[in-house]
Amino acid sequence: MKILIPLDGSEIGEAALPYVKKLLSDLSPRVKLEFTLLRVASLQSHYVAVGDAMAPVAYTEEEMKQIKKRSLNYLRRVGKNLKAKGVIVETRVEVGNAAEEIIRAADAINVDLIAMSTHGRHGISRWAFGSVTDKVLHGSHKPMLVVRAPKEAAQT
């Protein structure tokens, strides 16, 4: 069984991990589990103060290289605990729109399940920030396990 676990580096993003670990303990060793941990680096630029204004500046190639390196190190740290339990763990770092890259990776790997968390936003907050989880849920044909982050994590 192949499971894709998108992570954004936050405690909220990791809310699905305990449920994935529970699946692991319930199914292993009867079912061979393969986890792919995915982090999507945004193409968005960062902002630089120019006088009283802020100007968007695209990441340099070196900055993107560092972002990818930090992302990969993060995924390896998270995956280490899963590997210790005998699970095959792959890591992937993609660059682009988070929802689109998650859907693309799920199809490319041909996963059986996408396990991810949601911030649990609603109303104006959801409209303003969007929901990667919602976009994946409606844009992918793969089964999903969606976990709402604990309120204390969502407030930090």
C-alpha cells in the first residue's frame, strides 16, 4: 500500500502522522507499506523593503537550492522514525503550487491513499488563505485521509 504524506514543516502539517503511524501498527507486517513524504516549496518570491514600499523579488537559484536542501533534511528527519519501524520511506521535494504538485505526485507514484492535515479554517479566513487540502480533495481521484489539526496547534 502506497501512502503519500504531504508535509509543510509545521506542527499543523504533521497532524496526520499519528494516524499514519496507527495504520502502520494495524497493518504491518501483513501489508507492505510504502510512504512517500512530500514537501512542496513555493515558487513565490520573498519581499524586500525598498524605501517605504515592499517589492517582490524572485528567489535566486542558490536560495532555491537551500530551500530544497532544508526541505529534504526535514523530510528525512520525519521519515527516520517511520523507517525504524521497517517501512519503506521515500522523500520528495517539488517546487510549485502545493495542491497541484501533491496531485501530480499522487498520480506519478500511483498512491493508494493521500494522508494530510487541514488547518480547519472556515469563513473569511478560508476564503482569504484558500485550502490546499480542499483543492487536493476536489482535484484528485485518490482516496484521502484528512485530519484536522488540534486547536492548540492551529493557534500557534
